[in-house]
Amino acid sequence: MERRTAKARSAQREEGKEEIVRYLRSPEAIRERCGQLFSWVCEGNSKNFACDLTHLGRVADYVIEVIRAEYPNLDIPFHSRWRHFEVGGIKRVANLDPQLVGLSPADKAAAKFDLAIVSVLLDAGAGDKWHYDELETGLRLGRSEGLAVASFRMFCEGNFALNGLPQADAYRLQRLTEVELATGFQVNAENPLVGITGRLNLLQKLGQVIVTFPHLFGYHNPRPGNLVNYLLGKSENRQLAAATVLSAVLEGLSDIWPGRLEIAGVNLGDVWQHPSINDDGLVPFHKLSQWLTYSLLEPLQELGITITGLDQLTGLPEYRNGGLCVDLGLITVKNPDIFRTSHSVASEIIVEWRALTVILLDLIAATVRDKLGMSTEELPLVKILQGGTWTAGRKIAAELRTGGIPPIQIKSDGTVF
């Protein structure tokens, strides 16, 4: 009897840990934990930051100005990787379509999932010294756009698949080398790319992980793109919640992140600690996973799937959105030394900055909608990010600092930003 009782208690503890993991993987947890930090900062408790919401209207006006310049008719697409593939006004994905001729709609969507997943995982901050020269167009591209086009060209050339087709498969990803990635991204001593080893490790780990989740990525020829079949099975009446896509991404890909916090052997991914947080002290962000989720929605829509609950996902806590809040005064820095050094992603400074960004993006979005007289359905957060805050963050950074660097510097290993 005593052994059975101990076994039951152990099972309850394990069930409790699983529940915590599920919670920390939810958009609700991101907002709740970031909201705790936001309130804590607004109450004057942080030694690093303060918030000044009197600037909210001015920031919204600046974002609207950027939106109208980019999208005069307010017909704004999603903030996703697909926008970067269109840099320079070139519809590169249309050039991929001839390589997909003869495939079923679901197989075409799987190929686009392959492309989006690999490309997003390569989309951490590139630094201000790297560029990519696109031979096909003569364009020189940096930062996210350059990373997108470099990965797109590698994908079209079959560099991520054993069969040399525009696909990505587990076994080729595991065998990818740093020399191959550096060659594809034109990296050399004069053209350095921040965190290339971290990017390679992510792709190799992706190849390893997708083999271990066959229900998500396929029992035969496991591919990132096979996730489309799993999600189609989760749709009801051709409708699919955005949070369901995020849940699948987090279940399938969380193990790729290096050296992160764990609960019961489960890698939590983009989750960090802060002493002011109640309970377990953990703050989830899942920035790249949400960015990836946003980037998977369009191939699903092309299959006739209606995406619901778009605004359940959060804004992306990265340096463009966060930089906008600092540069336009919504976030003020209490100690100027914060600007003079680089900070670890795990530092309290960066955790606070990111948490404030999540909540402020919701407030900016609500203010923008109010000023434009538009509803959440007409202008969801994913469009405001595109229109929008990310572009505005880049614009104000370019106006204030040489090279458009963010106001706060982050030590990047190529796996978070």
C-alpha cells in the first residue's frame, strides 16, 4: 500500500511538471509572465528600466506613418519570412513554383514548410558587417533579408535534401557542415556572420529531432515539411487555430535549442529566469517559434485552411520591436551603462526588455487600431508587426545610429535573435 501511495505521488508530481511545461509553452503564459514584469517595472521596482506610457500616442502615430508609407491602402500581409523572400520587389517564391510542378497541393505546402522552417531557424541577428550578394539580381543584402535570400537560394539548389531537390530532410540536415553553410552564405574573413556555428548546430539538431517525432514529421523520409500533414489532421471544418500551430512547433522543435532550462527533462526553449516572477521564476517568450508559426500560416491558407485566433499569439520580443520602444521613449533606461556594453540573453536586463516589449506591442497595436478606426479582425497584431512596428524599429534605429544597430546590444549565439 505504501509503495502504491509513493508511486501515485510520483505520478502526480510528473503530471504536475507536464502541466507546467504545457503552460510555459502557451501564449497565455507569455502574456501573463511578461505582464508580471511589466507591472513590476511600472511600479518602479526595476533598477534597469522604467516605462512612460505618455509616449504611447506618439509611438502609434510613428507606426501609422510607417504603415501608410509601406501600405497606403492598409492591405498589409502577415509579418512572416515570406516578406523577406520578396525583398527588392522580386517575387522569388514564384521562381520556386516551376520546381514544384507535378506535386500535389499538400506536397507543395510541405516544400514551403521545409523552406520556412529552415530559413527561420537561420534568421538570428546577422550583425552589421555581413552581406549577401545575390548573383541572380545583383542585389547586395544584409541582415534578415540577406539571410532569407541566402537560405532561399541554398534551398532551391537542393542543399538541404539528400535527393538534391528543393526540400529539407532529416538525414541531410544532420550531415550539413559549417563549410557548406559558410559557402552558401558567402561567409569569409572579410564578410563575417555572427553565430554561424550556432545556426549550423540548430539545423543539425533539427535533423536529429524530427526523427524522434514521427507523428509530427513522418515515419518515412522525415522532413520538417511533413508537419503540414499533422496540422491538416488537426483542422476542423477547414479551420485551424494559430495557437495549435504554435503548440506543434514547440512540441516538435523545442529540443533543438542548446543549453536551455529544462523541467523533467523537457527543454523549455526560449524561457528565462527573473527573480521578480512568482512561482517558478520563469519567463517564456518563444520568439523564433512564434515567428516560425506566423511563417507557416500562409502555406496553410493556400490549402484553403482558415486561421483562427491570430491575436492569441504575441508580438515578437526582438531588438527591432524592443528598440522602437526604447528609441521613442516608451522604455527609459535608468543606467546609461546599459547602452555601453553587450548583454547575455539570460541577463535580467534583456529579460526585462523583452517582457516589456511583449506588453507594449499589445498596447501599441490597440492604439494604432483606435486611431485608424479598425477592429482586431481587420488589423490583427501579425499585420501591425509587419506594417508596422518591426519596420518602424528599423527606421528609427537607422535615423539615430550608424548602421541601424539596436539601442541595446545583445551577445548573440545565432539561436534567439
